[in-house]
Amino acid sequence: MKWGLIGASTIASQHMIGAIRALDGHQIASVLSTSAERGAAYAARHDIPASTTRLEDIVGDPAIGAVYISTTNEKHLPQAMAAIRAGQHVMCEKPLAMSVADAVLMVREARAAGVVLATNHHLRNAGSHLAIRELITSGRIGDILSIRVFHAVMLPENLRGWRIDNAAAGGGVIPDIVVHDADTVRFYLGEDPGEVVAQEASSGLGQGVEDSVMSVWTMPSGVMVQTHESFTHRFAGTGIEVHGREGSIIARNVMTQRPVGDIRICTKDGEQTVPYSGHNLYVRAMERFAGAVRGKGRPSATGTDGVKSLAVAAAVKEAAVTGHRIAVDYGGV
């Protein structure tokens, strides 16, 4: 299958180009950039045959069977819809859209067109998170009581730009990181948050958007979830804790794009280190996407998964702004 890259992005260059090319028979045919000069340089640097500033050149090319979208958030909806209507399969960066309603529209259009729509939630592809999920689902720590997610980092200079100063493009830590944590919790528990409360802040990096947020979510099962996301915490480290009646799972430095970090399980029998696979997160995501295109299985994170992670983030934002407890609205999916 030939791919079009919609967006000459950092994540594509650092992770996704290699992941696509790791699949047998998959090639990148063209890249779209708003700048002809930048697109041409990007294509040359990554050995991509063509570049363009016109979306029609990507979605109108019958040789291109799938697109990977990694533009700013406000562009996802029109670009994905154009590809879907052209019969192309879509792997889209999170969040799928600027609103839950728009994301639901993407899912319904893809279903009607018979194409695969996936969300690039990379964490659920990590060996660390797959191992944690297995510990939970196998009952190693008993009934789950609570989860604590700490995903407060210092946003690297090369990723700042619109993320810290452009709300219209989807900037802010909530659409950037809360969606990842929502997807990870849903992946672990197999259920969707019901209500959230939250507080946000601009602690020195964000200009017109929040750069830090804390929230508490209630799950239908009664599990309590506490999360902390930030762009301004240089030395905090990341991690996740899952506490059950029979034990706890403590994971450190696992909320990353690389297969790193440490996991420990603590039970009445003591503390043990948990081994996990060190495979490439993005290659696994693309393998599952390609399988879904062939009619074998489903993507790691579907379009519906993207809707639901966005819905949680939207509820967190509303709760932070209003100071009210907010019920999560999943848009009917």
C-alpha cells in the first residue's frame, strides 16, 4: 500500500515514517505541507518521491491507499473527511478533531465508506502498558480501587509553537496530553469515565491556553482516577499507579514514545519487577492498522477510541473552566 503524509511533522519524521516503512510492501508516495519549500526539503530529507501544498494531490491520487494525518488539530476534520470520501484509509493523530461532534462525524463517514479510521494513541501499543493491562485483567491485584496518572513533563522546545499559544489550532495541555491518559485508562479498565472535576492553570509556558491541569474522574465501576498533566515540570518524571484490593502496580517513566520505564507489582508476597516487551510502539500500531485494512482484526485504537478520549478531555476542559462536575458526553458512539 502507498501512503500519503498529510503534514510534514516532527512525529512523522521521528516515528511514523520508519513505522510505515517497517511494513512489507508499504511505501510513502507524497507529503503535504503548507510551505512548498519546507515540503520539498522534508521530502528530500526523508527520501519521499513527491511533495505538495494541495490536499487534492493526495486524496485525488488513486495510487494512494492510506493517509497519515499529523497537522494541527483544527485541520484534522476536513483533511480526514476528504481522504475518507476518496476511499482512503486514515491514521489520524490525536485528538481526532476539535469537538466530539466532529470526531463522531469522522467515525460515521468512515464506517459508511467502508474504510479504516484509526487514532494514533501510541501508549496502548507499548510493551509496558500491555503488561500492566495483563496484570489487571488477569486479576493479579484484585478488584481495582483507584488509578493515579502523573504525566507532567517539560514540553521540548521543538514541540512548543502552537501547542502553547494557539487555542484555535487546538493548543493546550488538555487536548495534547489528557487524551493520551484517558485512552490509557480506558485501555486498562475497558470502561469509560462517567464524570470529571478539574482545575487548570497557566504556570508560565502557556500563552492563552492552559499548560497544567489536574482532574479526578469517576468510573461506572466505582474506580477513582486522578490525573496530573503539565508542560512545565522539568524533573517530575511520568508514570502510572494502579491500586487494587490485593496489590498495587507502580510504573515509572512509561508515559513516553519509547519502550522504556520500570514496572513493579506489590502484593502480600512482596515486590517484584515486571518484565515487558521492548518492541517499537509505532511499528505495532501500523502492523495492526495494516491488518485491519486487509480485513484481519482492528486497529490498536479505533476512531471510536479517539472519540472517547477526546470526550474525556472536553469534559475535563469544561470542568476546569466552569468549576462544576461534568458528565462526559460521548456523542452517541
